[in-house]
Amino acid sequence: MAVFDVSNPHLVSLQDVEPSIESGWIAQYRGTGFISRWIEYGTGGCHSHSAMLRRNGGGVDVLEIREWIGGRATPLASEVERYPGMIDVFSVDKRFPEYRGPLAARYMRLLTGNDYGYLGVLKLGLMKLPLIRRLWPFDTDDLLRTNAAPFCSHAVCAAMRLGGNVDPVPRKRDDRVSPNDLTWSCALFYEFTLT
């Protein structure tokens, strides 16, 4: 079983592995910018952004909700060109045969019609602060709905749960899941890092 180790990633060329990537797999981005570093620091992890991969004919698209941009679908090849060695790819562990990757990707595509959920990110950040986090009650009920737009990991978690039939972080509501929570989810299996 591959173990994710940020100091020793399993680097592979996109051309070598693109045919093996399946719809519903997760792309976790390690950041290089100022805001990305703050997200990584604030969540206690090495990833600052989450997205979902989707097979599109012969290629692979990245479905994401990104700050300053909102929801979009872009070719994975262009993302790897922009962030070489910074995109870690996770599949869903074989212990979850009920996972429906194409349906998760389809649901994620619907979510990419949204704007970026700045309010949700702010709330997630505030919940990390001592005392302030007591303002919000602890709950794990994914059925509690908000009208707020989703942010990256929130959207990926919701797509996996509602479209794909697997809750990657069952002890947290979708709108409280950070990229770090997805990285260490028992439902995800580290495959490789793209160059």
C-alpha cells in the first residue's frame, strides 16, 4: 500500500499514467504562493487545494472550485504544466467498492457552476481558533444544508458522498472538510505525483 510522504513523492510523467486515471479520483495541490502556505499552515497539512479528476474522451479534466476564479473544468495536462511536481493524485481505496467515480465526477461538474465559497473558508478558518470555535456547535450531520457556495475541499467531499456514494470524512460535515482532511482520509489511496 502506497503511503503519502510529502518529502519523498512518487513522481511520474502524466503521459505514462494518464490512461490509468479514472473519473472520481482526487487531485491534491501543494501550494507555492503566500495564500497557499497560509491554508496549509492553518489546516495543519501539506495541501492547499482539492479538485476532482474526470475522464473526458481520451484525456483527463480537472474539476475544481478555485479562489478568485470559481468553478471550472480545465485539462489536467495544462494544470501539470503549471504546477509540475505539486499535484498529488489519490484514488478511492479498494475497500470501498461501492464508490461510483463517474457519478461523483458528474456531481462535481454540477458544483463547478458555483462561485467560490469565501464565507465557508472564513468560517473553517475561524473554527481553528481557540474559544471562537465554540461559537459553532459540533455536529457531523451532512444533511444540514446551507445556501453558501462551496469551496474546493467542501465540493470534492460533497461530490464523493452524494454522487459517488462514499463519505471520505464521515466524522465531519462536508462544509467543514479541509484539503488536509481529504489527504488523510481512510477512503483515499495515494497513487502518484504528476510531473
